[in-house]
Amino acid sequence: MKLKKNIAVSETGFLFDPNSGESFSLNETGKKILQFLKEEKSENQISEWFVKNYEVDQATFENNFNDFITVLQNFRITE
Amino acid sequence: MKPKYTIAVTGLNNTDNPGPGVPVIRALREAKEFDVRIIGLAYENLEPGIYMENTADKVYQIPYPSTGSDELMQRIEYINSKEDIDVLIPNFDAELFTFMMSERKLKEMGIQTFLPTIKQFEERHKSELPEYGKKYGLDIPFSKAITNLSDINNIQYEFEYPVLVKGKFYDAYLAYNPAQVTEFFNKISVKWGVPVIIQQFIRGTEVNVVALGDGKGNTIGVVPMRKQYITDKGKAWGGITLGDENLIKITKNLIEKTKWRGGMELEIIKTHTDKYYIIEINPRIPAWVYLAVGAGQNIPEALVKLALGEKPEAFKSYDIGKMFIRYSYDLIGDISQFEKLSLTGEL
């Protein structure tokens, strides 16, 4: 999963897509996922980090993660 | 020391359906390479730009082109005898033809313009767009110009509903059935005359581009934008510059192929499958041009240089993510200003 290369995410979690002019607000979790995607981390690496740092099991995280990725795809933020 | 030019500008109607005059004047007042004296040319005596501070140095009323180009040119001649105009920038679609036809006469008066050629102006008319697309290899939605109500029944064989019903200069409505087409045809034809254009409706996001061509195929400036907030007339009340390279390529390609001369605004629909359809080509600077200035491209300044025979360098970049937000503001005037303009045609 790769983010489009010109997607900008600010420290406050404000995402701007310069191609479409759309902007979005991310919560802490979303911001962290976007940061990992920018760093080109794999789904497994992302999942491991969340399971370790949050009170969440792997299956629940992956379900939610996949939902979030679908949202990113719908908004055409990923390549 | 910078030279000082006297520049006449129309389109001072900074209303909820704004003309480009006021933003063009703002841009010219911020020009880096020259100073300006601005002569506002107004058709109506309540155009806000007449009364705005630091906008026009002097305002003259001019007659509508529909009263005849001779009358308009006589008035310009009179104004020129007082003001010695260097460059004239017309900003209304409905007046462009008259000014283009009078280009030589204006030149004889010492007034320069930088307008599209008659051919460029005529062939990009809404009613001619499909042919234009074929000629220059551009994606343009299918459309048909109709001149009377009986044509409406026939369009069902060529279009799928909904369709867009458009006036030749302004106005566009989305119609879902023949009854709505009839209603909009009547509404538009009363205001703008015929033909009324029926255009295939393309689903997607509308994006706009302001650009300037030097008449030799080169693009001097180009800035794409997406409207973020629109008025009930569909006019931009807020917008943001985009970094979509495809829009820049499409614009440069069009300017190169048509050797476009002057300012232009492209209205484009970007579909969800990343196809780009040009839905309108406006042969003038749009009212949101000040966004381009804010993003680093002073297109009106470059247009003035072209009009004066200079060769401005093409802008190389602009800031992405620059926004504009319009606002309304109550100016306080005095009846004496209105009186002066109404009685003498000057302020």
C-alpha cells in the first residue's frame, strides 16, 4: 500500500491532496498509520506496532486497518 | 525608475456574479515592473468597483456594446483624449467581440489590447466546442445548439438524461427531463438569446485553469484551481490552487495548438477515472485571477507587457494549496458621487 507521493500530512493530522484540492482531518491513529505508510512500512510492521502499543488484538486491528485503507482508496489518497 | 502606464479596465461589477475588473486592477497595482493609473470603465452606475478605494483613479461610464460599436468607440475616443490610455483590458464576454473588431481603431488611438483573434474567439464558442475538440484533439462532451422548442423532442435520441442546458454567454442548468429542458430553454433564451446549448452531463469534479498565451503557442502563465465554495449562480466564492500536472499539460497543449492570444479560463470536468473533459473555454481572464497572483503568477501584469509588445518570461511555478475566500463588505458612499456619475458619466 503506497500513498500518492505528493500527499501532505501536517503535524496536527491535517491531510491535503494537492491533486484534488481535498483536505481531511485525521485522528491520532489515522495520523500514525499515514506516517507509517509514508515511511513505506508493511502492513505486518504497522499491525505489530499497534498491537504492542495499544490495547488491541491483531484481528481487530487488521479489520479496522483494512476499513481505513478502503477509505483512503475511495478518497484516492493511495496509488 | 518604473514606467507608469494608463490602463483602462472594464468589469467593475464586484457582485455575487463578479466581473474580473477589480481583481485585475489589484494585480496591476501590485505589478513589479510598472506603476499604473487605472481608468475604470463602467456600464452601470452601481458597479461596486466604481466606489472602492484604491481601485480606479478615475471612472467613466461607457455605453453597452449592444447600442452599437460606433457609439462605444466614440466614447472611448473621448476618454482617451482626456486620459491617454496605453492599454485596455476588456473583461466581459459580451463586450469582447466589439473590442476585438475595433482593435485597429484602438491602435490608431494609441490604445493597445491583447485579445484572442476573431477566429480563436469564434471557434471556441460553446455551440462549436465539439468541432473544436475534434480539430485540436481535445476531450469535449458532446453538445448540440438548439434554437427553438421543437428541437427539444429530438435531443432524447442523441442524449441521455440528465443534460446541461447552457446559455451562449452565461448560465447553466441541469435538466432531468424534456419538461425541465423546456423550462430552462425559456429562461435562458429570454436572457441571452439563442442558441441554447444542450451538453452531455459528465460526472466528476469541476476544476478551472487560468492561463495566458502569447499568440505564438507559448504559455506565459497557468494556474489550476478547484472551487471550494460556490454561490447559487455557480460562481466561485472560495478556491484552492491544485498541483495536478495533467491540467497544466492540457492547457499548454491547447495554447500551443491554437496559438492562443490573451487570457483564458478553462472549465474542466475531471472524472473518477481520471479523464479530463473541457466543458468551456472563456476567452478572458476570470474573476478569480487574483488567486493566481497570490500563488506567484501575476497574469494581468504579463498580459499588459504582451499588449505593449514586450516578451515576458513564462512563469515557472506557483504555490500549491493557496486559497482565496471572497467576502462582502458594505461601502458607504454619498449621493453626490452617484449624482456626479449619473449626470456627467465620470467620477
